[in-house]
Amino acid sequence: MKFVGFDLEIAEEVVVDDDWEKHWPLGITCVALKAQGDSRAQLWFNGMYGNPESPYYGPRMTAEQCRELVMAINGLVEEGFTLLTWNGLGFDFRVLAEESGMWKECGRLALNSHVDMMFQFLCQRGFGVSLESVSETMGVGQKTEGVDGSLAPKIWKEDPQLVLEYVEGDVDLTLDIEQAVSRRRAIHWTSRSDRHQFEPVGRWKTVAQCLSILEPDTSWMSDPDFWAREKFYGWIKKA
């Protein structure tokens, strides 16, 4: 597979532990797309440079810009690329579908032309892990210091360049994790009890292929419904 990493940042300020559902639509400030082996990312945002010393960045991407982005992503798929994310099924593609209004197109891309490494892990183990835990445990790098997904909307208003660096950095980590997992044939992470854990990965599967993985035993969990697969792909069935 030839991969293109994909990640976006939202415009609405949301508390990490809050119910994000009640804040929809979340808006998009910026997006990064980066082909594996390429040194530069495509960065998308609502803004333009006037005076080089005082760049202007819009508060969020317009619906038309989001539709153009969907078409650009579709073009990459037609060129033979597979989209690569960490939790892109339940988040990034759903946000893009909402903002572009292209629900069916985003759903098809998310299902058939997309490897969501976190979702594959979830389908195999019954729960999810964070990009940060995996990247640090596997020694591929760390997220941009001083920024996270919940802080990015606020920072965008004050220092948009930092958020652009952050979204590109997350795409780099996503691509680097794929390479590390492919070499080691497993996803490694650190549990809440500070134990090094790993889950074998024979080969990457698209989201559609992951849905055929036999569901693991989650009877040991206090709230197995929290990680129900339906929560991640249910929006596609409603599109």
C-alpha cells in the first residue's frame, strides 16, 4: 500500500472529558495530507497571505473549501494511495463529512480507501489506545510540545502557525508509526498501569475489512459499550 497520512484540527473549543456530540458541528481550522516518503505536507486552511509580515488566517474552513478537500482526497485515492489515520474513522472523516456535506463520499473513502490503525487495534483488542502512547512506546517521536487536540482551537486564534506545525507533526507520527509497526509486526503501547504491551499486526486492513474481524471478549471491561465499533462507523450507515 502507498499511504497518505491525514489529520485535521477542529475549530470549536471542547473540554477533553466533555461529550463532544453536543458541540457538533465542530468546524475545521486546518488539515494536513502527506504522502509516505514525501518531505512536504499539503496544508489546507481558510486563509491567505497579504502582507508577508501579517498573515491572515480565517477562523475555520468554509464548506466549499471542505468540498474541494474531499475531491482532492478522492483524487489521491484514484492515483493509488490509501489514506492512513489514527482514529480517522470515528473523528476526522466524520468531521469532514459534516463540514463538507459530502456524507456518502466521505463514508466511502473512510470505509474502502482508508487504514485506521487505531480502529484495527480496537477491532482486534476491543478497546483503543492513543497516538501519543503508541508513538512514545515505539520510540518514533512525540507530539508537538504545548499543543493537543483540545487546545488547538484556542491556540489557532493566537498562533495558527503552531497549530499548522502540530497537525503536520501528527501526520508525521502517523506515518512513522505505520513504518515501525510494519517492521515489528506489532503495535506497542504503555498501559495505564505503566506496563509495556503489544498487539500483533499481520497486515494492515481497510476499515471495511476490519469489520469482518471476530469481536474479542470484552466481558472483563466495566463498560464495553464505550468502545463499541458502532460508535466509530455508525455515522456512515446513517449517511
